[in-house]
Amino acid sequence: MRKIMFLLITTVLFCGWGVNASVASVTPLYETVTVESNDTLWSIAASRTDDSKDIREVIYDIQQLNGIKDPGQIQPGDKIKVRSSVI
């Protein structure tokens, strides 16, 4: 009986660690970017992506992360978050 309990507890612990590790690995990381003069969301996204991604999706993601309703309203000195996986 003790062996069965030991195996059960060991299995539960190992499964818990596996779930924890996978959750931690998909947590997105962000970089803070300071908007420079003449920057647009398009130029910021273009400098942080390659041809494998649709730049419109990257721009949309930046807007959602930062609550930007009107992309034309970003100003020099504004700080915006960009996903590190995009960079």
C-alpha cells in the first residue's frame, strides 16, 4: 500500500512540474520602445518583424497591448510595449 501511495504522489508531483514548466515557457515577454520622431506603428512593427509574419498582425498586436485606438496619435516620447517574440 505504501508503494502505491508513493508512486501516486510521485506521479502527481512530476505531472505538476511538467504543467508548470510549459506554462512558464509560453508567457510572452515584452520590450518597452520609446517612440522617436517620425515613427509610426508601421515603422516600429517593420523594424521588429521579418517576412514570415504579416505586419498588419504585428501592428494590431501592438495596438491591443497598448490600448491604442488611433495609430496616428502616437507621439515622440511615448513608451509602448512590443512582444519580444516579435523582435
